[in-house]
Amino acid sequence: MTYIDAINQMWEANEIHSFTHAELVVYMALIDTWNRCGRKMEIGIDYESMTDKSRTSKDTYYRALRKLSESGLIAYKKGHKSNTLGKVQILKFRNEMRIKRESNANETRNESESNANETRMNCEHYNEELMSNRVKSKEKESKESFFNSSSMSQATNDDDTEKIGGNDLVLTDLGRHGAPKTSPHVAARPPSLGEVADYLESQGLYRSQAEFEAPKFINYNQKLGWLTPKGKKIRDWRPIADNWMMKINDYERRDTDQQQGAVNSRAKRHPDFASDERLNDLYG
């Protein structure tokens, strides 16, 4: 403790104990002697020199020592003999009021920090719960959107059905270049009447013949459930239509051969029939 600290604590103690002028002067004389002695823990003093230094009487001096000791500023030991110096220690003043204020301030600060931590934890818990609810809400909205889109797609498919030969056929969803959108894992939907007719015409049939063959092609495969001979779902109906056209050509070639055979047979039996102009009208 320094000399300035000793003076400061004197004024701090004075706020509590309200020292008299004599008591303050005696304390100042004591710390001056303590400072001159190198601020030792304990110094020896005699009352005569201290009363001369403080300009106080013997009785006032001893009353001041007693009051300063009671306040906690000094510790005084009286000499046992008249020629023995008294012992004085300059103590560090314990301001009980200040300590109590600091203790209360610490308790208040700790309580505030505890409340702040509790509030922060509650906010973090609330934020976590809020984020969890948002995630659940988004998942729910995603599921509802998926089911709604599926329902709308099914409703659209139901609206796009055509009645052909008494059977309902779902129109094929065409892609960018007119090809049906098919998935490698999902069977394609049956084609429409117009699609089949357009395709048959693009492969060489007359429009009238294509429109005639299209319902037959659709009804035939509709009865089979749009399954291949091996029982698998037809993913692309175009190869099936190509086979259908090959069969049409075979049927036409067979009918033509039969008709030509009949004509040749009649020509052999009736030579004049082969030159008849009606032959040209019928088979020319």
C-alpha cells in the first residue's frame, strides 16, 4: 500500500465513521511517520513525539488512537513500560458498505447474466422449433403440391380420352418433335385415333385407307390390353403399327394374287373372256 492509498482510505473511512479533526490529524501524523520509516509493516512510536507532531494533548491522542483502531485503519499496541515504544500497523481499510455494495452489484450482475443466458437459450430453442416447423410446413406443402399435380394430371388425362369403338383411349402426350414422351421404366399411353392415322399415312397408306385401318389397329390392341405377345406393356406403338402395315400389304398381295389367279383360270376356260373390255374395267 502506498502513502496515497493510505490517505485515500482515510477519507473513505471518514464517510462511515465521521472522524473528528484531532483524529484525522493523528492519523496523518501516523502515516507520515510510517512513510518516513519505509512503510514497514509495524513501526514504533512514542506519545510525546506524536502529540507534538499532531498538536494534541495526551488524552486526545489516545482517544484518537482508540477510534482509529476501532475503525480498522490502524492496529495499536501500547508499550508495557514507560520507556517502551508503542507499536502501530497501518492496515488496509475494509469498507464493509463498499464490500456489500460490490457484493450486491455482483449478485445483480450474475442474476442479469443468468437471465440473459436463460433468455438466449429460450430464443435458441424457439428458433430451432420455428425452423423445424418451417421445414415440416415446406415438406407438407411439397407433398400437397405433388398430390395436387398428380390429381390435375389424372383429371387432364380423363378429359383427353376419346371414344373409339366403344372403348376409352387416352391421348398420348406428344414431345418436342411429335414423339410421345415415354420413360424407360413406364409404359407409354395408347395413341389416339388421329395419331395412328397420321402415322399410317406417313408410312405410305392413302388417307382414306389410313383412317380405315386406324380404328381397327386401336381396337385390336385395346382388346389385348396394349401388351406384347410376351405379356409386357407396349412402350412404343409405332413398331406395332409397322407390323400392322406389313400384314395389310400381305393381305392385299394375297387378294391380288387370288383375283389374278381367278382371272387366269377363267381366261383359260373362256378365251374370249380374257379379251373382253369389261376385264379392263374390273381389274385393269
